[in-house]
Amino acid sequence: MNLLYTFFLLMGPAAAPADGAAPQGSAWPTILMFGAIILVMYLFMIRPQRKQQKEMQKFRDGLKKGDKIVTVGGIYGEILEVNEKTALIKVDGDVKLRVDKQGLVKDYSEAAQK
């Protein structure tokens, strides 16, 4: 705490007023700094994440029978049936899994590769 206090004292004005009153500074530089920090966080973190979420939702809404997909767990399969919240995928041979659509993350069919 003392180190921080000393830092701000050193960064303050060089001369104090003669009457002993505390110097009055403007709050605008601090407000502008916080505004710039919030803007940078929005541009580099929040906006790209929202864009990625919208793309994933569009991908999941556009799933249809025959699409080849990958799950979050790395299971490759082909969609046999799509419901509102789930999808039935064929993994290998006669093995079928019902997975939540939120667990589907990638399309690796030939159409998606182009």
C-alpha cells in the first residue's frame, strides 16, 4: 500500500499550492483510460467470441441427415436423424449414438472441405 501511495505522490504535480490546499486534478484521463480498456476488451475478446458462438449455432441449426460430424469428445460419425436438441449419429458399423447437438463441433463432409 505504501509503495502504491509513494508512486502516486511521485507522479503528481511537482509544486503544491502555497495555501496548503490539495491540488484539484481532472478525472477525464482516468475515465478515458478505463473506456479505452473496455473498448479493447470488447474488440479483442467479446466480439470474436460472439461471432464464433453465432457460427456454431448456425452450424448446429443446419445439420441434416448424411452430414459427417465430429463431437466435442472427438468421436467421428454420420448423422442419421436430427431432433430439436439431439442427433442420432452412426459411429461404426451398427453402432449408433444419440448425442446432444451442443456436443457437435465440426463438419468434415466433402462439401465442408471446399
